[in-house]
Amino acid sequence: MKVRHLPQLGRRKLLVFIGSVAVFGLLPFFALVATVGDLIAGNGGWTFRLAFLRAAESILDGETPYQSLDDPTLVDGSAYVYSPLIALATIPFTVLPGNSGTIVFAGILIAAVAGTLWAVGVRDWRCYGIAFLWPPILAGVHGTNVSILVGLAAALVWRFRDRPAASGVTLGVSIAAKQLLWPLGIWMILTNRLRAALWTAGVALAVALGSWAVIGFVGLVDYPSRLRELSERMDEWGYSVYALALDLGTGHSAARLIWMATAVAIILAAVVVARRGDERRGFILAMAAVIACTPIVWLHYFSLLLVVVAVASPRLSPVWFVPLAMWASEEVANGTTLQTAIAIGAAALTIALALRPLPPLGGLARAPKQAPAAGSP
């Protein structure tokens, strides 16, 4: 019995399906397996194991989670330099044996990536796959830091943007844990979400003071000095405009001026766009300001671009592929000048593309439903 050849269109659809499964299914799966496998082997997980867990254990022992300003761990990435809230939230993980806490936390981060996309309204399964091919996402899981969770908070702020209490509480708790998302508070004010902004300020202050109160306000007075010392020692090693300017031969003062001018320009752009009533582009620019205003930008900070891309393009489009260029960069320090430039350039291009309408890619995406013709049953 002879088997009929598939029609040309049928073969094309089959090839697209196989290619999609390979690129957006198998490749991300193996990338996650390799990342989690490395964590199980005891590699990676630095932030959670060396900073969060140690800080949580110190609190349980009645000690301060903060090291002195001259402690060498302040520059090797193992010092605890966050608000007490993160250490307090890590306490339940201290009961888990061995490396289990790190693995569980990594699982939470993986779920948070999917939760970020779902919260924004992404239903194209290919977007979920390609997200786990982004180097910043994999770096966030491998390093077990909170950048992905901050991104989830930003996604929830966008989803609940018309619900003042929900969006304000979410942003307030996020800022109390890590101050990255403060530009979103400005976005709330500019888009006439004053109640949400008030919720944000009140919750951030209450949660921050409450977490410091739990540890007896130890370390509160010198906390700004700790952050300033960390920035002075580490900011040239990150993926920031400041670090790139230094690599290109600019002096420290001029490099800092360039960085500040860039951050201010992005904030002003967000202000102008938001005041014109374009809340989506205003939100995207506010998220760009989150990254631009951060003195130390590690590779995993660019995982916040996931929110930008998801808000701009809920279906697969060219902008989803741009962050893949960051595979040329290092996971920890910024590496060479070219590697730094590639990471910053990819982030800038991602934001630029997110600010303009993007057509979705073809393939498995369903065509929009059309109204039935007159006389149709």
C-alpha cells in the first residue's frame, strides 16, 4: 500500500511544528536541566547559600546579619547587603537539609518566570520556552538571587494597575525588600494612580520598619554607608553605562556623569510619555529606568526585561530573541569591553523595540477569529 506524500503546506506546518518544539521546548528544557543539575552538584547558588541563608541563620542565633564595612566578603559577593526582609523570609529554608534549600528556591524562581509571563497575559507557549533561553534568566536561577522575584512583582503591578491596593501593596513589599522598582512609583503618580502610590509608600515604610524592628534595628544607621561602600567597590564590574564608560577610557567622574545623565534622560522620557496618557510605553520606560538607575548591574538584572517584552508583545515576535545576544557575556563580572557593550546594547535594543508596535511571528500562533459572514449558521 503506497503512502501518499504530504501536501507542500502540510509538510511546511510539520517542519514548523518540529522546529518549534526543538527550539522552544527541548532547548529550554535542557538549559534548565543543566542549570539545576549544577545547583544539585553544589555549584552556583551563591547568593542564596552564602548571603541569604547565612543571614537567616545569624538572625536565628540572635546575631546581626550584616558584616562590618571592612569585611572582605563585601567584595566577593557573599556579604549580606539587603534589607532584613529577605533574610527573614529565608528563615523557613534553614530547616531544609544540605543543599535542599537552594534547590527549592531555584524551583520557586523557575515558577516565578512562568508566573511573570502569565500575570502579564502571555499565553503563547513559545514565549515561555524562549524565556528560559535568556542568559539573564538562567543566571538568575543559577545565582539564586531575587531579581526574578522583583520582575514578578513588576508584572503584578502592571496586571493590577487599576486596583490601587493590590498594585500598591505589591510594589511596596518589593521596594521594602529591594529598592529597585522605585521608578514604578513615579509611573503611578504620572498616570494618576495616586491611591496606588500612597499604598506603595505606606506599605514600603511599614514593612521596612517592621523588618528592621524584628532584628532590633541593628545595622540600620550604617546601612546607607554599606550600600555606598559596596557601590564604590563593585560598580565597575557590572553591566552598567558607568562600567562601559570606564572600559572605554573615561575617567571615574566623567563616567559617573554619563551614567547619571543616561538615567535622568530615561526618567524624563518616562515622565513625558506617561503624561501624554500612554501608560504602556510609560511603564516600559519606567522599567528601563529601574535598570539604568541601578549603580551595580549584574547580568541577572536584565531578567527584568522579561516584563518589558511581555507587556510590549504578549505573542512571540522578534523582540523576544534580542536578549539571546547576551550569551556573549559573562554570568558574574562584566568581562571584556565588548561583552559589556553587547549586554548593554542588547538591553537598549530590547527596550527600543518594545516601544514600537511589533508584529507577531507566524507559525503556530492562531489567527484572530473573524466574525461570521451574513447568513452563516
